[in-house]
Amino acid sequence: MIPVKTYRYRDPVALSLGLNELRRSGLTPRGLLFVALDGSGEPHLAVPDDVDQVTQIRVGDKLTLEPPWEGRFFYFDSLHRLPDGGVIWNGDRRLKDPGTAHETATVLGNFLKTTSAKNVFLGCTPHQPGSWWVKSDSATPVELHVRGIVDVVSVPSGLIARKMQDPDLYYLPFARIRETGTLDDWQPVFRSSLGNILLVERRLMKERLALTCEQGLCEVDLARLPWVEPKLRIEGLSGFGVIGRVDGGSFAVTVGTPQPWGLESPKPALLVGATGDTLVELADSLRKRQPAAT
């Protein structure tokens, strides 16, 4: 368990000043555990109580944490800086309601830029998925989920995402974004044989990505995009969702209720140990936990 310290800021400008101060104390994007907005639009931040712990924190550790705040909060899941400018963020679809999500995402993107980080991954919280893109600090955010696009993941050559109530995985090259100046030209590059894709692993690991589907799990190799190589297919693990993995064979796994659009009410992840880093080893561990998902 990571001891957590929380901060509350009156607006995104105050958040920017607070992050700069924390950065001077040693905070890096790895140490951002949770970022959320309250109903009035005030940003809230959770970081390790001991900043010296930052270098020891793994993405999988973050995903297992319980949210530090009670009540009505809207959480960010992840944020990605794009090579030619702009930011994409995933999180609670209601993030737009308080009215400060765009400015908060811009502040986070600038914080990433000052540390040369390309993305940040945050704790796991239950909500309907939303994804947004903003081309510049002053541009109007585009609600990608209105077009069905959610769970956007940055890969070296472009963006990967799923569409709600859809079995296909979609790809948009950075080169195409440069040509069009939009995020409109998503192309299907893989179709799941296990029903709709409900959840996409939050980050690429060794060129592979785990996909949680209606009828099980599958893993794809993205080393030669737009060509996608299916690697593994595990049936009969409905209700489990792979959010991420860490070196050494552990997977961050959540449990939720499968719906055609995604996993409903996912719980904070558990780090499930495995003897290797593929879904085969994970499946062996999850089958022993199968009753927990029913």
C-alpha cells in the first residue's frame, strides 16, 4: 500500500502552480496517483506521501489503489501527449460537466512536457468511459466518445482505440493526423472473435496489447501496424478485465459486469501474479479466481 497525500486547488491555474512546486520537490508523472474534478470544477490531486517513493511506483501499483476521496468526483484515467502537439485524455464521461476538464488536461499535458514524459496512467475508478482530444491549449475539445471512440492508447506510430459495442480494434497513424488535422480517419485493423471489445489495456507492453472482450481475453502484437498479429485467445473469462501489466509477470486485473459497451462498475485492480508475462499464464491464475467474478 502506498501512503497517499491529497491536494485541492481552486482552479487549473492553481493546479499548474502546485504541480510546478511539487516537481521542484521531486514529483514526476510516475507519482501522479489520481487526478479528479469535484462538482464545482476544482482539481484534486493524489500523490505519494513520501516523494522519494516515486521512483519505486509501478503503473500496476497505481491501478490497485482505492480512490482517496468520497462523494461526487470525476476521475481522469490516462493522458497522452501527441508528437505534433495536443493532448488526448481518457476518463469519466462526466468530466465535461464541471467545465474545467479541458484546462486541467492542458495543465497535466504541460507538466508531462516539462519532464519529457509522453503519457501518464492513473488509478482505476468505476465510470462510463469517455475520451477527448484537444489540438492546442486554446482549441475546443473534441468528444471522441460521441463518435464511439474510447480507451485511446498511444503507440509509437499512432493511436489505438476501441469503439463501444464493436468487436473491432481501430488505428489512426500520426502521419494521417498531420495530413488532416483531425482524428476522424480511424481504420479497423483487428476483429475480435470473442465478441465486442470491452476494455483495452492502458499501455503497450513489449509491442503487445491485451483486449478484454465479451467472451474472454485476447492479446495482439502491434509491432507492424497497420498489420496486427493475434497472439493469444483465452475463452471463458468473462467479467475480468486486463488494465495493465508490470515487468516480472504480474497483471493489473479488474472485475466488472460485462455490457455490450464495456465493463460496468469495475473495481480497483488486483495485481495477479503469473509465472510469465502472457495471457496464458494469467489465465491459469484467473481461473482459480473465477468465482470472484460471478
